Amino acid sequence: MTTELHVSEITGTSEQLLSLLSKLHLSAFLPQGDAGWKAGDFRDIVEMQGVHVFVAQQGEEPIGFGVIRLVCDEAELITIAVEPQRQKCGAGAAIIKKIISFLKALKAEKFFLEVREDNKAAIKLYEANGFENIGRRAGYYQTLSGSRKDALCFALIITQ
Ligand SMILES: CC(C)(COP(=O)(O)OP(=O)(O)OC[C@H]1O[C@@H](n2cnc3c(N)ncnc32)[C@H](O)[C@@H]1OP(=O)(O)O)[C@@H](O)C(=O)NCCC(=O)NCCS
């Protein structure tokens, strides 16, 4: 049995996929005080036009995923999550790199995302993959404790 890390696009809206995304999202976001998204939330997202889901697997086991929305030549990262026990092993970077090469192949030009100002791991991941901070949205996020945090806006110009 291989334990190689690989990332692939998964299509469809099966209950199995929606529950998996919800489970991984909850496990990744809860420790940092954010509510996870439910399977129904993911159904609404995945059914939107232009949405693509990429799942990272260690061998056969799904350990993380990223969701983007591509409209014309601009993409947005909707969310990315890696199971806490599997973080800091390169899965997040593998998901982002896979998405960038997917966007490149489709000749997308810009890739945007927002991240909470205190999310060091995600900011490191984005900066290491060429994203630049282009702005800030004051009080954009509400945490489970009720406090508000700014969002940093990042952009990547995709060079062909
Ligand atoms: C952000 C997240 C997806 C990164 O996934 P990951 O698999 O740990 O990422 P990687 O192992 O590929 O690490 C990417 C970079 O971030 C760094 N990093 C990872 N976790 C870190 C942490 N807790 N603190 C500081 N840096 C961290 C790594 O060292 C690496 O940097 P390097 O390339 O210079 O070595 C993961 O931490 C996560 O799921 N967090 C909870 C959900 C979340 O915040 N999503 C982003 C919302 S915008």
C-alpha cells in the first residue's frame, strides 16, 4: 500500500464527498476557534458554477482539500483545510500547487484569497507560493467567541 501524497480534482456532489469535506473542514478550523461548514453548506458551494474541489490523499486516506471558484480568468480560493495531525507535512502546499497548475492550464490570470490576519500557517503557505498581500478588510471575520478579526487579501498573478 502506497502512502504517497497526491492531490486530485474530485467532481460530483455525492453525500460521501460532502460529508468528507465537512469532517475535514471542522477538524481543521475548530482548533483555531472557527465554526466548520456543514455538508449542506458544501452542497451549496459545490453546486455553484465554476467551483472545483481538490482532495489530498495520503495513500488512500483523504487528509485535506481545497475549493476554488473560477469565473472567466479569475479564481478565488473558497477554502483550504488539512487535518490537524497531518499539517506541516506539505499537504497544504501540494493542494495550492495543484490548484495553481490547474489554473495555469486553463489560462486563468489571477488567483485571489482572504485569510484571517492571525492565521500564521496559512499566510506562510500563501507567501511561499507567490501570493502578495494586496489589502485588508477590517473586522471581516467573526470568531466563535464573538470577537472580530481583519482579513488580509492576497493575490497571485499566474504567469503562463
Ligand atoms: C493552512 C493549512 C491548510 C496549511 O496546511 P499544511 O499542510 O500544514 O501546510 P504545509 O505543510 O504545506 O506548510 C506550508 C507552509 O506553512 C508553514 N506552516 C504550516 N503550519 C504552520 C504553523 N502552524 N505555523 C507557522 N508556519 C506553518 C510550513 O512550515 C510551510 O512553510 P515552508 O514552505 O516555508 O516550510 C493548515 O494549517 C490548515 O488546515 N489550517 C486550518 C484551516 C485554515 O486556516 N485554512 C486557511 C484558511 S484561509
